[in-house]
Amino acid sequence: MVDCGLLTHNRDPVPLKHIEVDLQVQGHVAAVTSTLQYINEEERPLEAVFVFPMPSGAALCQFSAKIADQEIVAEVQEKQEAREQYDDALSSGEQAFLLEESEESADVFKLSVGSLPPGQSAAVTFIYITELSVEADHSLRFCLPAVLNPRYTPAGTGGGIVSEITSSSTGIPYSLSFTAHVSSPNPITKVESKCPLEPLMFLNTDHTEAKVSLCAGHKFNRDVELYLYYQNPHQLTAIVEAGAPTAQPGSLMGDPVVMVSFYPEFPESVMSSVSSCGEFVFVMDRSGSMNDMMRNGPDAQKRIECARDTLLLLLKSLPVGCYFNIFGFGSDYESFFPKSVQYSQDTMEQAVKKVASYDISTLEFTELLRAAHSFTNVCKNSLHA
């Protein structure tokens, strides 16, 4: 297991004092802001490294560190240039930090926070975006992993980082505050958790906005899971976010964006008729972003190449007799077949040949809206009786 949290170069944990988490939920997507406060209780400066794993499917969008009274916000630079600036800042006695992808895993990041003076505190704040998973009872699940919580033991006792906190006489106490703000186009019916929660507070009369917090004094000894329940969970919804007012029009941050949530419910009669063989509908992104690399390194694949290989593997693994279809979208969209077809050697070979020739085209914002609308209507008529 990868050690996580604020560590010295000897892999010893720096004591954690407080965790503050703010969760902002919009429909099926969550923005998570986590601030972890540490303190150097040694009598000498520490050059510490903050190691953290990203949840599967999450995207890091902001990172900052505050050492004593100085706050530094991360910006993207070339790797070698960033390393040189970091080394220059340390040699000049300035505060600096360096955030980079771990060599062990693309989902693990390391933040070098520079020199932490004796008795000084360090607050590390990171924000990431993640999609909420849909459970069998139609609830949306959010999980706050306990992996960043160290069990601290004094130097020389052989302590280390573990995935959960355990109570002990040598443990350094810390506090946790967790608040979730939930917003949805559909009314919120309830929020549940195995952890103790304060009463759910609705912020408007139609119950589309709500707030809930963990009870004070909660012991963060396991993952915190929230289950969100909406009315009409299968209703198609869309959330529009305006572009940043200060951004250049036509830029990535200057244009508005839309999130469409499509969670269909099919009639029981239709589902029972395909339950014995199943139907598989694959949706493949071939927009411009798929030309990016999956990770750093000489043997890294482009996203489109990885997606193509995965789809080919799945196509060759479908059960005989099922139905399937493939939808691809880029600057336009298309389906491989007018409607789902029965899986056979012939239809499989047709699909494999076309997938192998897939290319990338730019996905325009307005065309995505049109494609999503048309795709919704096609899917409704796609299932075979």
C-alpha cells in the first residue's frame, strides 16, 4: 500500500491536526474541497512531501498549500522547469512546493512542500471533481476515503501510515468537519449515511437544495459514505454552468457548459424479455480530447487507442445470442447499426472492423447537445423485444 498524507523523506508522518471537507453536489457530480492541517512538532525544520491518491474517475482541479502565513497556489508547468524553479526557491530560502504525478501510479500525486520550520503549521487544500455512483436502490453514493488519515507515533517507535485511524494512547488527536451542500433539478427526498448526521436542512421550499453535516465529534475511523435520494431519479435532467466572467470568450473557461444526466428506466416487460440474453449499448468518445495521452512515459497510449483496445476486447467477449450496438460521438455522432443487432460471428466481425478504423474529430459544444438529445431518443427505441 502507498503511504499517504504529509510525510518526511524518511516516510515518517507529520502529525495531522484537523480535516475540513466541503462537498458541493450538483445532480450526479460532486466537487470536493479537502483541507488537511498539519504541524511540525519536531525541533528542526522538515522538508515534507504530501502524498495522496485520487479516487477512481476523479479529476484534480486545484491545489494549494499554506505554510505559516504564506499561501502558494499551484500552476501547471513543464515538469523539468517546475523542478528547477522549486530547487531554486529552496536554495534561496523561499517557500515553495512542487506537485507531480507519482512514478508508482498515475492516480497518486506527490506534493513537495519545501521546508516546514519547527512549530509551524501547514494546511494543504485540494479540490477534485468526481461522478457519484448509482446504487441498486437508485440512490447516489459519495465516498470520502479514510486513506489520508495517519496513525501518528513518535519517532523511533516504528509507526507509519495506515488506511484507518485506531485509538491509542500515543495517537495525536485531530478533528474532522464535513458539510455537504446538495443541489438537484429534482427534489431531494433524503440523505443517509452509516455515520451520524445532523438533521437534513432544506434551503428552499421546493426541496431542490439541502445541507447536511456530520455530527460533531465523529471518529473518522472508516470511509464516510453518503447516499443521496432524488425524486424521479430516471427523469432526464440538464445543469448549465455559465462561463467565467473574467475568462476570454471562446476559451475553455469562458464558454458555458452543460451536464446531461441520463439514467433510463425500461419497462419490466422489456427488461424480462432480454434478461436471458442481455443487450449491450457501447458509447465511445472520439472527440479531440481523446488524442491526449493516458499518462506520462514513452510507452503511454493515447486515450483513443486505449478506448479502442478496450472496446475490441469487450466486443469479442459478449455472450452469443445477446443484442448490441455502438454509438460514437465527436463533431457528430453515429450508430454502427440502425438498431441493436443479435451478436453473431458476422455482426461481431463487422463491428471489430469499424472500431479498428475509428478516428478523432473535434466535438463542438452545440453539436454535443444535439447529439445527446438525438442519442436519448434513439436509445429509447433501441431495445429489442
